[in-house]
Amino acid sequence: MSREKLKFVGVLVILVILGLAFVLFESVLTHQESGIVGVEKFSSEHEFRDYLKESAKSSNLGHYGMGDGTTKAMATAEQTGAHIKSERGLGEETAEPERVSKTNVQVLGIDEPDIVKTNGKEIYFSPSSRKYRTYRRHYENKRKTKVVNAFPPNNLKNLAEINSTGKLLLYENILVVLSGDKVYGYDVSSPENPDKKWEIKLNSSFVSARLYDDKIYLITKNQINQHTSYPIIPLTCKGNPVHVKYNKIYHPVKKIPVDILYHTFLINQSSGETEDSISFLGTSSDSVVYMSNNAVYITYSYNGDFVKLVCNFINDECKDLVPSYLIEDINKLRDYDISDQAKMTELQTILEQYMSSLSRDESVKLENELSNRGGHYLKEHIRELEKTGIAKINLDLEFEASGEIPGKPLNQFSLDEFENNLRVATTVGVRGESTNDLYVLDENLNIIGEIKDYGLQEKIYSVRFLGDKGYIVTFKQIDPFFVVDLSNPTNPEIKGELKIPGYSSYLHPLEKDKILGIGKEGSKVKISLFDVSSPENPEEVSKYRVQEYWSDILNTHHAFLLDKEHEIFFLPGSKGGYVFSYKNYEIKLEKAITDISARRGIYLDDYLYIVGDNKIVVLDENTWERVNELEF
């Protein structure tokens, strides 16, 4: 075959695959069989390996797609600390503060790992290991977790250092350090002498963790295939290997090309003992973990049945373009008991043979027809291409339900449980062909309500659910801010929409009808205050463009601090830290601190502690004057 003929064959193959060249092939595809209708447990190693062998028949073409208050399951403005008004004067500090901020988390009462924790007396800080520079000095931080005496602020001093660093959890006198492939538990009842009480070695990759009372819910994953050796040992706890039992592994009933074994462990924070565990098979896409007061939800995304979709396209749209014998050959191919990669290769062979019989004029005509029809077909069937599986595990580590929805969630805030229903916002497709959906699922993860096709040609940048309302930001060139009414879970509705420049990548409720958005407009960090008291007509009542290109809040919600008592919030930036007021619903810069590599803010009574890689600076929230600082 000539070089030009081969070129047309290649074009045809790509175009036949639903005209996806211009939409999907900038990123490669992960191919999966659609339709998870339930889960089962394995009964033996033989059944386990047979399942993995069958799932391997589906090809692995890589990923495509986009890119971890409710009444009881929503972080509200009050979540960031105990807002107890102090009656004392400035100089009348007691040994312990009455107001202590907590890590900004999604669900009230469920803690999340972060680089800073405080009990009101000490600050525990795991700084960055990177080199950094302020305009005055150059620093190179050592990889040690700092233990700092914090209150009262005039007694600010270094107490001790812990050699391990990472994300932290703190409950009573136990500090947990999630450090790479290990998890440590330190007794800090004597903060000057932290004592390592237990150690867990991860023989798997860390996914996420939550702390509920004194129990740690640790989620990890192992890559897996039919040749994976047994036993599978994802953890070594206090030197003792923790084995995965086959009768504790769940899998989708339908065969999908799984390549990841997810584990959820229940760990006693005080002792470091693994009290229970459960595992299930999924895919290697980026997982989203959301935990409510009732369950842990873990998602994994994958594509629908790609070969089947191609065959349907040819049957539905191309009967007048290609001969009937060609369609018959392709339909037979769909049912072959071979891998999807082999099916794609065979499909290409069939098409090449057909193309070799065409003239160049016929090839060009066919190319144009397939391109146009494929594009239309894609828009109608785009939800068949990308799926998200959801596993629901209750807090006793029992598998409760499995579900599936089109599209892919952005992060943990894309999921929210309210009155036993799960709400999930997803983006479907990529680039110019993207759209967005919202699904309401019942306690068995069956879809009972949905909204489709909002923010066309855009993708979701932030989501926040607040009781029976939802707030969603999509973005391409402008920032549509959507207000969603979820009071009827079987018939959710978009009530209002506001289009403004830029986007918000984090949304935080200040009050029931006031939502703060932090994102970017152009190259600068932007803060927006939305009034949603009239859901049909949301307004941006105030905004502020910070002369910063980045804030850690754009990367993690843990970097956000709200002090409702003083009506302020803290924002770290690359140049330092910023304190903003929202009094009278007007965003105003109260204080900027520039000689610190700011990472987090916390408050103890009426003192704001700005914690940076190089130092801690303490501000009096009544005057915004510095009262003390401590260099590391």
C-alpha cells in the first residue's frame, strides 16, 4: 500500500473511533467494560486469579479526562474552631486558651491529615523540605517536625523536634505522622520529649486518611495483576505483617480491567493496632475519598466499552457509507473472546483492507463523512465513554453498596452525603466537548435524581454542598457560579447562575447565604464573596485581587483559616501571609506579613499564629500588631 494510502487508513481508523481525534486522543484512554451492577467477595485464590486473568483481556490504553454546611456532614463557618467569646483582657491569659482553631476539614468532627496541628498549648508543624528565599535571608529547612510551645504567646519557644515528617493527625496525647511509606505514633503527653509508641510500614501506596474519635481510617492501594504473589501484605504493623484475606476482597460482578487493590484499615490511634480491614478491586485512576458520619466513599474512574461504542457507531450511523459485509465482520469482532487491544488491532486490519479497495476520492469523501457523523455521535453518547465507580464502606468496615455514574469527580468536595443520599458532581469529556452533571444517589447508590449539561464546554473547578443547596463553579474563560436546589433529591434544579471573570477553586460558607470563593482571575489570586440569599439571583457582592500568582488554598483547603469571632480569614501566598476582613460583607485586607514563608494560620484566643517554613509570627487580632515571633 502506498504511503498516501496508509495515511488515509490511519485517518479513517481514528475517525471511525467516534471522531475522537480532536477531543480525546490528546490524552490516551483507559478502557473498561461498563455497567457495574453489584459486588461480590472472592471465595478462593483460584477465583481471585481467574478474575484478574479475565479482566486483563480489556486493553489498558491510559487515561483521559479531567485531572482528593450540611446539617451534620458539612464544614461550616464554625468548623474552624471553638468560637467561645473571651471575657478576659489582653494581659489576662490563662494556661490554656478558650478558643482553639482546628484544621479546616470537609465534615465536622472528622479530622484530616495536615502539616499543622494544635491542641491549644503546643503547635506541631511538619515544614517543607524545600529550599526557599525571602527578601532578607536564605533558608534551608531540615526534615524534622517541630514541637512548639504556643500559648501564651509570650512563652513561644521550640520544645523538641521529631525526626520524621509528613502529614499529621493529633488526638489527645498521640501525634500521628504519615511519612511516606511509614506511619508513626508519638506520645506527646510530655511535649519536650516525644516518645515513639508505634510504627506501621506501608507495603502499599498511601491514598488518604481520616481520624474519627480515636480511630484512624487509612486508605492505601496496591498495584495488582494475575501474577501478583500471595499473600498480599499491604501493611507491617509493629513488625507483624497484615495479610489480606480473599474473603475480605470485594470485586465488581462484571469483569472490568482492574489493576488496583484498594484497602481500608481501621487503626487504633493510641496503640497503632489494626482492628479491621476491607479490600476491593478498582482501577489506577486518581481516587477521591470522602467520609461522612456514616460511611467512607472511595471512587475510581474508567472508560466505558470503547469497542462496543465503535461498533454501535458503525451500525447506527454508517450503513450507507460502508458495505454490509464490512458491518457483519465488525459485529462478529465485538463478540470475540479476546482482549480489547486485540479487537482494536483486528478492527484496524479490517478497515485497512477495505480502504485499500477505495480510490483516493472515495477515501476523502469517507473521511469527511465519518468526521462529521462521529462528532455528532460523540456528543450524544459522551457519557458512555467515562465512568466513575463508587464503593461505599460503613464505619464498621462492611461493604454496603457499589454504584456507577458518568463522568469524573474533581475532588472530595464533589461528593456529599445528606439525609442518606449521596450527591456527586462530575465533569464528562475533555476540551471542547466537555459538559457537567450532578447526580443524587440513594443509600444503595442507585441514581434517583440528576442534572445534566450545565457549564457546557467547561469543566468543574469547585463544588460545595450546604444542606439542601449546592454551589458549583465551572470555568473556561468566565466563571459560572451555579446555585443548585437539592431539596427534592429526585428532581434537583439549577436555580441561579452568575457569570463573572476568573474562577473559584475553593468555596467556603461564611454564613447560610454567604459563600466565599478563592481562585484566580487572569494570573492573580482572586477572592469573591457571593450572596446567595436569593438562589435565583446570586450576586458577587465583593471581590479582591491579591498581588500573588498562587496561594496554597488553591491546592488544599487545609490552608484556609476562618475566625468567625473577628470576621477574618487567613490566606497564605508566595510573598507571605494575608489577613482579610469580611465585616459588613466587604473583603478588606487587614494585615500583610511578608518576611515569612507562610503555610498555615491558626488562632488561640485572640492571637493569630502565622506558621511558616522559617518562623512563626503571632499577631494580636484586636490591633494586628506583632506580639512575638519564633525562628526555626
